[in-house]
Amino acid sequence: MKQANANFDFDDDAPLLEAEDLTVSYSTSQGDLIAVDDVSFTVKEDEIFGLVGESGCGKSTVAQAILSLLPSNGMIPSGSIRFRGIELTELEKRELDSLRWENLALISQGAMNALNPVQRISTQIVEAIQAHREISKQDARERTRELFETVGLDPERMDDYPHQFSGGMKQRAYIAMSLALDPDLIIADEPTTALDVIVQDQILKRLKELRDELNISVVIISHDISVIAETCNRLGVMYSGKLMEYGDLKEIFANPYNPYTLGLQNAFPTLRGEQADLISIPGGPPDIADLPDGCRFMDRCPFATAKCGEAHPPLESVGDDHASACYRHDIIEEMRTDAGKRDTWDQLHAEVAASGGASDE
Ligand SMILES: Nc1ncnc2c1ncn2[C@@H]1O[C@H](COP(=O)(O)OP(=O)(O)O)[C@@H](O)[C@H]1O
Ligand SMILES: [Mg+2]
């Protein structure tokens, strides 16, 4: 059941979240720099949607734009973000405040450090509940107890202070707080990045169970494609502010069409069915103050041709619920199976060059 909200007339037929041609820029001493460029995606009800890409690709900017939490130099020059049919970019602060927590919650990067160190955790959650609901302190405490159980924390510990908790426990406590008002959608930005692998696994598993038990939809943002692979149904691969590949997770993992996705997957050991050394793509995303005219990934791409230097490729449909932005879909299709087996990205570069695959057309 989706949450009603007296301040909004939601459209029951609209997708849960829809970003359309979203562009976000930051005003800096070097001018207005575009961090998110014409990005469109849809998050459906009851799904876990992933946004993946290396650091600096614009993922957190997307999350902050959705919740109008951009830093003061951030702006949305064009595009639209609709939540259950409501245009979020046009809301006033008061309206957003009523939507936030009740319907849409953000677990931001480093959220566990957002807990107030001098207040008991229970006090913080009780106050968050009472800020939105006419409810007695006792009932709010009871709700907090339930929430602790929901996220797998011992309710006996709810009156502890944050410093008495480990990193993983603090992250769970923050997730408990974000669940307090039964939101329809939680956006979790790198929810497990600071945690060790075992705790990371437990928390991701819990987020999945929450989706199943409470019908809460989740957007998970991560630089780590294995996190997305384990948790999501659909995903968007972002590079340098652009959506490079988008759609159904199984379909994209079975048939990746974008060299950038392929590159991220080479750094993903289970693709080859065995634990192998992690291989990453040499180099990094371009500086947003100095973006190339052509494909943003061109400099690092083994398949690039002269055409790629002309303009960034448009996102094209390559399958059922599957789109990719690349001019070389034909050659990727051909080389994909082999590409996953290359030992190094450099070797792939050399082989493609030797086969004449990357020659100028
Ligand atoms: N307040 C800001 N002012 C200027 N540039 C920013 C600001 N915040 C982020 N950026 C830039 O925007 C780009 C995207 O950043 P971000 O959304 O944090 O990426 P990600 O979350 O994928 O690591 C980066 O180039 C980053 O340096
Ligand atoms: Mg980020």
C-alpha cells in the first residue's frame, strides 16, 4: 500500500519515480558545470533500482536533485522529476518537507554519521516520528522498538548513544529512522560503502527483505557493480553525467552493450565464474570543467572510432527494457563474450586494434 499524503493528489497510474531529460549543473568559478546531463529513467513500484558508475559520475547529484537537497550552487536548468505524478522540481520547501520521510526518504552517503552524537538513538527516532505524526511518546517508542527489530537491531539497545554502536549498527539505526513513517521509496546513496563485506551483505539483504515485506521500493546508488548485481532488478549505468546503459538487470548482465558496462564488469569477478584479480579500467572520468565533444568514455574505450569524437552517442534501444549509448553496438555484440575473458583491459585494447576493429571508418 502506498502512503497517502493530505498535501498531495497522487496519480495512481503514474510510475513511482520518473526522471525525464534531467540536467543538473553547479555554478563554480569556472562557470556552470554540468554534473548530470539529460538523464531519463523510471523507477517502478516494488523494484530495487540501481545507479552505478565510478566516483564523480553524478550519482549523488541525481539523488540530491530528486529530494531538492542540492548544495546551494546546484541547480536544475532543465528536465523533470516526477514522484507518483507530482513534479518535484516545482515544489515549495514546505511541500517537500511534507513529502520527505513520509513518502520519500534518503539515506545519504555517510548517513550513519548524520546521527546526533549527543542524543540517544531512540530520542532521535521518536522525535522524527513525532515531527510528522500526532502520536504519544510511548507509542513512538513502541514504533522505534519495532523498527529496531525490522532492521535487525536489538531493541534493548535503542536507548544507547551512537558512539556505543559499530558502523554497521549505526547504518541500520539510520535505515530504521528512514523507515519510521513507511515511505514509498527509499533512496540509499552508497549505503554500505564504509562497512566491511559481511556487514555490507547483511544490510543489502535486509534492504531486499524490506522491499518484499513492506513493499518499499528502493534506489541503491553504488560505485560497486557487484552491490548492484546482488540487490537490484533494474539499473542505470552512469558515466560523466550521462546514462550509458539502462534497463533490466538480468538482460544487461547477460548482454551488456556498452563498453563502459563491460569495463565495470571486468572489475567484477563473478562474471567469469571464479574469483579472479579485480581489473579496473585505467584512467578516470573526465573533469566536468573540460568535457570532450564526443562520447564521454571515448578516451578510455578500446572500441572508439573517429565518429565517437563527433558527439556523445544517444541512448538507443538494444533489447527488451534495455538501452545503451554507443556507436559500436555491432562490434560489442561480436566481441562481448571474448571481452569478458580478457585478462587485462590493455590486452583488450591491443587485440581490438590488431583486429582492425577500432580503425577509423
Ligand atoms: N557542490 C559542488 N560544486 C561543484 N561541483 C560539484 C559539487 N558537487 C559535486 N560536484 C561535481 O559534480 C560531479 C558529480 O559528483 P557526484 O554527484 O558527487 O558524483 P558521484 O556521486 O557519482 O561520485 C563531480 O565532478 C563533482 O566534482
Ligand atoms: Mg556519490
